[in-house]
Amino acid sequence: MDGIVLQDVHLDLGGKRVLSGLNLHLTERRIGILGRNGSGKSTLLRLMAGLIAPNAGVVRVAGLDPARERKAMLSEIGILFQNPDHQILFPTVIEELCFGLIQMGLTRAEAEARARAFLVAEGRSHWEAAATHRLSQGQRQFLCLMSLLLMSPRMLLLDEPFAGLDLPTQARLSRHLDALSQRMITISHDPGAVAGCERVLWLETGQIRADGPPGPVIAAFGAEMARLGAADADTDLFG
């Protein structure tokens, strides 16, 4: 089956219900998941990527169980985390770019040749030997994206991809993402980051509050956020 399917999915973490009763079939080319911090957005993305498994229910990506068929997922899904420092593992750019390709079965020589060709195509051949810790936040985020694209996944999951980036870097990354052919699921607390999507889901306390075209979903989300802001809704420690 095409896309991502969730059937009656529940997930508990640390004894707390994080996702509850999710039933989704995601097939659109551009999908946004909108919600406040702590609403379960990042957890949902990790569930789709197979990094965690549900306590109950079914998750399928292109008909596969992502938590059990991890190697198959390498060509199906790539996930871009909010903080690139949680994703980058190696001290140099070329090593970082080669890692996923080697996981997919390429030899080191094959992986290096493909990574170098990719850097040339991106106008970044001078990055090859650069130390990853010396790159800027935006450059590290772009390195993570390049690492994913080298593996040619059919879908990309983006966790707050513009967080921590200045406006010019956001514009460059947005332009690059818009040009990609892959199905893309973007999560954000910022309505502007998902306004261009075909379909937007509003996730609230681990449940789908609204699901549909971006206009009405974003309007409903904005109205509720304004209501909560006016009511000082964060004062209840146990809410």
C-alpha cells in the first residue's frame, strides 16, 4: 500500500500516553503536522520512521513494518531531526556522507565516490575534508539533508527543519526542499512552515484535532492558540 498507514495506534512513553487512537493514511506529496510543543509531533515522526514501535495498533510504510524492517526503511524514509547535532556522527563531512551509503551495502570506495560526486553537484566540493563541528548551524542542517538525499529515500520526515536558522538560511533550505520530488512530511509549531502543504494535521495531546486543507486547519489552530494565550493556559502544572 502506498504512503504511510496508522491503524488505531497508541504509544506510551515513561508510563504516559503520548499518542492515542491514531488512524491515518498519508499519501499526499506535501503534508504538514502542526501542534504545540509537547503535543507528540516528534514522537509521531519517530514512530513513522520505525525508530520506536507502538504499544498497540499497526504502522506501515509502503506496506512494511518500519520498526521491524529497518534495512528496507533506508530506501523508504529519511528523517531530518530538529537539532543536527543529534544526527551527525562523524568528524568530517565525507565520513558523514558515506555512513548511510555503507549501511545500504556500498563499499567504502563506492560510497566515497558517490559522496564526492554529490558534493560537486551541490557546489560544495570544498566541504569534503571539513570538520563537521566547524560548520554553522545551517551548514550542519544541510549536511544532514545531503546525507539523506544520497540514500535516495522515497519519503522525507522533517522535524522543525527551520528551527534555529536565520532568515537567509531558512530561505535557502526552503528553496532546496521545495525542489525535491520526494513525499515530504513536515512537523512544526509554526503555521507558516506548513502553509504550503496539500494536507495539514493538527495534533493536540497525542490525538488528531483537525485534518484537511491548510487554510481551515491553520485558522482553527491559530484561533485556539490565541485563546490559550489570552487565558494564560500554561499556569496549571498538572494540566
